Amino acid sequence: MTTVTFHMEGDRICGFAACGHSGYAEAGYDIVCAAVTSAVRLVDATVNDVLGLAASVKVDEDAAKISFRLPGGLSAAAESCCQSMLTGLMVYFAQLHDEYPENIEVLEG
């Protein structure tokens, strides 16, 4: 199962960690893992490459884990944009959980 934990500071989402293989299908055919990976990469590319905000991204392929953390001191506009993206990501993963409850879990911590 893939577990996605959103890290909170009050109502603010400051990052997330996704770990584990979903177990839906064999590697290369697992649509749940592909959906998670694609969504995470989109957020990373938008925050780091488009907005240039230098969020921390750590990947551990052996442990099947990726973590993402927003930097501090963001402008109000950047913070609003990032919160919208991360909230959307949380909603998307919750919907994915509704479709594949045995393969993905979404937590706040």
C-alpha cells in the first residue's frame, strides 16, 4: 500500500511524504503508483521549476519514498498558490483512496 502523509502546521500544509508500493499490479503496470507519481511530479515541477521556490524534495528509490517540503518565508502570493496546489493534491489522493482503498491511504500528521 502507498501511504501519503500530509505534514501540517496548523491549517497550513507544509509538505508531504509518499511511501510504499500500492500493490495494485506489477511494476510498470500499476496505475495507482503511476497516478501518485505523476501527481507528485506535477506539484514538484510547478513549485520548483515554474515558481522557482526551491522546495525540498528527497527521493529514496530503495524505500519507495518521496518527501516534499515547502520552504519558509514565502510571499503571500506564493503561499496561496502552494496551498491551493497541495490542497488539490490532498483532495486528489483522497479521491484515489475512494477508488482504490486497498492500495492508497491518505493521512494528516
